[in-house]
Amino acid sequence: MLDQLEAQSPDALLALIKMHAQDPREDKIDLGVGVYRTNDGATPVFRAIKAAEQKLVDTQDSKSYLGPEGDTGFVDALKPYIFGKDATMGGRLEGMQTPGGTGAVRLAVALGKAAGITRIHLGTPSWPNHAQILEDVGVETVGFSHAKADGNADIDALLDVIANARPGDAVLLHGCCHNPTGVDYTDAQWAQIAQAFAESGVLPILDVAYHGLGQGVEEDVAGVRQVLAAVPEALIAYSCDKNFGLYRDRVGAFYMLARSADALPAITSNANALARANWSMPPDHGGAAVRTVLRDDALTALWLEELAEMRERMRRVRERLAAADEDVPGLNLAALANQNGLFAVLPLSKAQIASLREDHGIYMAGSGRINVAGLHEGNTSKFIAALADVTGG
């Protein structure tokens, strides 16, 4: 029976990682893998997380099961940072822990399908796993333009989608630091989006995977809060993988906003049943570490300091690239200064991307997506010069 399976296409990013590892050039640059890196090219464990983990080692007295909802203390500790002062949205909001943001997105899509969602509108380009999850769950994907050629969000395309959505539709949006483009909606555009959702009644699914890595902890969720304040129902996927550096620990949360507090028990029971069937219960360690950080004022301050360091470093890289706009004509590097997060997409051809890899030792996704955090003071000039070479600048 198993010999009837057809081989799947290898993951392009994993192949890129392998090629980079095998490249002997000492000045090679990896812009493919989507993790934060320091000026030294390291992806360190947060100091706040290290301290929290030590606390857990010293005080945790059991590894017993928690249940499909996971660590509710972790889920509750995040709420004020995501949703603001009214962290339960008047008693209409509840959440649960998931294996990473990926688990949260899958749970959102599966719960939406169970509630009658048949189509999900998704801006393109998007994180590739979004479409894979939608296909695997069995929901139709309908694409719309996310970004325009000038490096700004295509707000008209989104508003048109929301206005013309039909019953059984949902719209999946990145809350901040769009992956792969880095192109976010402005505060004024989020106000338009919130009003459009309120008028149409279409279900918003909001994916918040890079909170705190764009403009700031409050600023990055301002748009999400505008939407949630305007709509009766919403689903929110959240990841701690990037903003706590817990990539391999798979730390996420899934939140459900209901029309009323009375409607929540039925919704959460369905989410728990789906979680039980998918992963039984989420891994505990990373969520417990985040809870420990957020319940300790000193560790919370340290975490916010570390986040600010990351955010400011990536902003400096973006500004350096933007300043080279005239040195590399045709790529609109100037737009990168107004974009956010780890990623940006450069309009390079397949041949130019291959030349960057083969001639200059610079590795990036075939789509032109780069991990901005892979650049630093020691290699940014080389990258700009290589771009000028392959584009004829």
C-alpha cells in the first residue's frame, strides 16, 4: 500500500540551507532561513528566556498532562499584550495554547470550516504554509493582491474582497510584519479594513506571527485591535517563535472572539476537540517559559529590551538598503525603509538570483524574498555591490 505513494517535491528552502552549508566561501551570506540573527550571525536564546528556564528547572515539580487547551496561564499572560486593557474583550474572548503559530493557523482554519466556512481569501504572496494548510483542511483558497509594485499595500484589492465576500467566506490577514513582503497596512488603512469587516459580516482570521518586530509592541497590534473592536466574531493565531526566540519549542496561541460570552463554551469545546484529534496537547516547556517571563516584572522588562534591540537592528539594515536605492536602480530599495519585520521581496529574476548564489555566495529564496536579519554591518556592503552587479547597476 505505501508503495503507491508519489514522492513530494522537496522543500526549496531546505535545499537552499543544504547548498549554503556546503558552500566553502567564508564570506557567503544566508538570506533564506526565516530566523532572527545578530550582527555575529547567531540566533541566540533570549536572556529573559534563559532566566525563565532556570526558574522552571528550580521550581517545576511535574510533567503531567495539561489537556488540549495547554497552559492557560501562558494564554492569559499574552492577552494584554495582544488585545490591550480589556484583555477578554468584555468576556467574549478565550484562547488556548498551540504548537507554534502553525498549529494556531491550522486550528483557526479547521474551526472555521466546522462553522461553515468554505472559502478563505488570502493575499498573495503569502507565507507558503498558509495555502498548504487551507488545502489540507479542505477549504478553497481565493487569492487577491496584497502588495503593489511601488512597495505599498494594495488596500483597494482587500476592500473589494471584503465588500464582495459571500456567505461562508473568511479573509486571512497578517497582523503585522507581512511574510514575505514586509508590506503592512497603515493605521488609516486598518481603520478602513475594520469598517469593511463590520459592514460585510465576513469572518476575519488574523495571523500575528511577528509581534514586536515591526514598529513596537503596541504599534504592531494596533490594526488587529481596530478590527476586533469592530466585528462580532474573529479568529486570531499568535506565535511566540520569533518574538521570544522559541523557534524549535513550537509556542503559539489561538484565540476566539465570539458574539457573546454565552457563545464561547460551544466554540471552545469544538476547538478543544479539534486540538485533541490533531496533537492531543501542546508541548509545555516553551509556553511555561513565556508565562514565567510575563509574570515577572524584571524578566518582562528584559524581554522588551531584547525585542527593541532586534527591532532597531533590522530597522538600521532597512535604512542602509534604502539609502543604496540609486546604486541599484530598478529594485526600489527605498521602499524597504517603510516596510517591517524580517522579510522583504526584491524583484529579481531567477537568473539574477542564481547569479547572486553562484557568483557571490548569496543565498535567498527563488521568489526574491530575503531575510533582512541575515544582513549586518559586516556584509551589507557586499550584498549591495552584488545586487548592483547582477542588475547592471
